[in-house]
Amino acid sequence: MELLERAAQYRVTFTEDLKQDAGDANRFIGRLALAEGTGIDRRAELTRPREGRVADVVSVTRESKAVLDHHRDPDHNSGQMYYSGW
């Protein structure tokens, strides 16, 4: 859920940024593989305009956003918006 929540804070999130946030590369790779395997994330490649290199990005599906919204803790709701799709 942490990975999904982090990715849903933006329309599109660079996987490299998520990996840095995870701190443990092996743990991150396992989580991303699980997320992709269950169909909750969409993954694509795009060219980073400034660097001119290809980067992986993820976008959360509408269904995953609904799961996040449903599981919000009303006592600890910071008002964070979640996004889905490109």
C-alpha cells in the first residue's frame, strides 16, 4: 500500500524516485513486481526531456485510486489527493 499511495500522489511517478523513497532496492523491486502482477499500476517508458534518457514511470489505475480512497483513515486524513491515469 505504501508504494501505491506514493505513486498515487502524482499523475505519473518516476520509478527511480519511488526506489529512492523505498531505501532498499530489493524490497522496492519486489513491491513493484507485486503491484504490476496484480494489475494495480500501469508502467511505461518515456524520455526525460532535460537529460534525453529513457526512464520508467508508473501511473495508478482508477480502481487502485478507489482502493486508496476507501482505506483512508478518517482520524489521520491529511487531505492528500490521489490521482489515477495519465
